[in-house]
Amino acid sequence: MSSQPEDPEKGVFQQQRNSIDDTQPTEGLLKQEVDVEAQQSTQPQATATEHNISLKSKLSFLAVYFVLNLALTLSNKAVLSKANYPWLLTALHTSATSIGCFGVMGSGYLKLTRLGSRENLVLVAFSFLFTLNIAMSNVSLAMVSVPFHQIARSTCPVATILVYRVAYGRTYSQATYLSMIPLIMGVALATAGDYYCTLLGFTLTFVGVILAAIKTVATNRLMTGSLSLSAMEVLLRMSPLAAMQCFVYAWATGELHGFRVDYGNGKYDYRLGWGLLLNASIAFFLNIVSFQTNKVAGALTMSVCGNLKQMLTIALGIILFNVKVGPLNAVGMLVTISGAAWYSKVELDNKRAKAQK
């Protein structure tokens, strides 16, 4: 549960593809033929996808992503305060995304790529990764304090770098590595509080961090690799599977039964219905924008944006909900924002350096 003048795939919704023969397995499904973020590599590389996209376009996508993300955060808070069923809410998000994507396909703006059995299995695995990532975050949060959980999640950019390094042998410039320090330290200061965790909670939290990094990288690879699926097509193929998995988890955790009981007792009225409709609509558009932003900006940039989003959420809480923060928290917010600005400058410098070669 993310505006573009010229997109390499000629629009989020419209695509023309060559058919893939089921009898011929696609080589290197997630091997990216155009490396979005690579700065150093031992292998010759084609021009990176992000270098073909203007800075204005990327900033536009990131801006829309942040706006929709914050809007969904507020909407989720309002909905969960009335009906605290997070798995059912996630099922609603994925179901709405499925309905929206099928609606776009039905209107003729989306044509599906013909995939073989191997490629379909990869997408099924991706849907499980999507659901498992949410489950791991929810389960671990019950075993650790919120400040500890936020600090752990702030290491996602580092985990993303490690995934790229281990899986693809990619390295980054020294400046990129150094820019990760204020991004993590800033979140630690901004969320300073009561740190508590069990050994199991600690382990599950950082497993969740690795899963989140793998999910972000896998999302990028599906859209920029050999298949080059559009954001809309990835969502259309993944969302129905993820929705079914979320409903199963909601049943297993008792959320479905709890909701039926509450509904039968007349706890909810039409206002919750309108709230859920708005929430689902925001989730649909956020999913599209989030996947497309991942494609044009890269997985590491999306992870960095996750840290910056935490700061914007805190700022929003100060403005709208009168959340009290101390001087240390304020300093942490500034450090995180400075780290994000530093990372952005490094990325821009790298792009200029590549352009001059």
C-alpha cells in the first residue's frame, strides 16, 4: 500500500510487446538488461533506464508518490481507528488494485504479454514475497517497540545495496555509501524513544528488512529486465494472488470472524463505507505510481524515499495531530532530510559523469 512527460514504455497503461513462446524459457527473467542504478560494474552495461528519463519526470513521480503515500497513511489511520483489521484492509487494497487493473485492460488500454510457465511461476513467487513482507513486518512489530522497528526499517537502503552486491555484483560510489549514514542516523534520532525487542523480534525485524529490500529490487527487475513489463501489468498479475493470500491470512488470524461479528452488531455505518471506498481508490493509484516510480527512479532511490517518508509522516503528525517532539527528534529529521539531499546530489553527479563519457 506511487506526471511523466516521456515514459520509455510510452505510458503507464499502453504497451506493445512481442509474444514469448511458452516452449522457449526466457533467459534471465530478472537479469536486468538495462541497469537502473549501477554506478560501477565489472560488466559492460547498456545505458541505464533512469538516464533516459528527465530529472523533471523523476521528481514529478516522486512528488506524486509522496503525496499519495501520505494521503493513504492518513486514510489508513482513520479506517483502522474504526475497524482495526489490517489484513482485511490490505486485502481491500490489493482487491481494488486488481479491479482497477482489469478495468483498464477491459477498456483496451492494457494488453498482456504472453508469458511461459516459468515466468508465471516467478510472478506467483513475487506475490508471496509481497504478502510475506507485510506479514513479517506485522508479526515483528508485536515483538519490538515502535522506535526500534522504525530504526531497523531505516536500514532498508543498506539492505538494498547488499542485495544488489550479492545477487548482481554491483558496486556504488563511495559517496553513495557515505550518504547512507545520515539517512539511518537521522531516523534513529528522529524516532528516539523506548527501545525494546526480544531476540525473536530482533531476528524477524531484520529478516523483514531483507525481504523488503528483495521485494523492491524484484519489482524493479520485473519492469526493467528482459520482460520489461509495465507497472500496470505487474500489478494486474500480482494483485489478485496477493489479495487471496491476504484474505486467507485474515481468516487465519480471526479478522474475518471479528469483522462479521462487528458488522452484525451494527457497529459500522455508511460513513465507514465511503471511507473504505476513498481508501481503496487512493491505494489503487498509489500502487500504480509506486511501481512506476520504482521503474524510473530505481530500487535504491525508493528505499531512500522510505526513510524520507518517515520524516514527512512525523512532520504531518506534528501539524495535524499536535504530536510533541523534542530537540533531538527535530535534529534527526533535519539530518535525514540532509542525507536524502546528499544522496540526490550524488545520483545527479553520477548521471552527469556518465553523460560525459
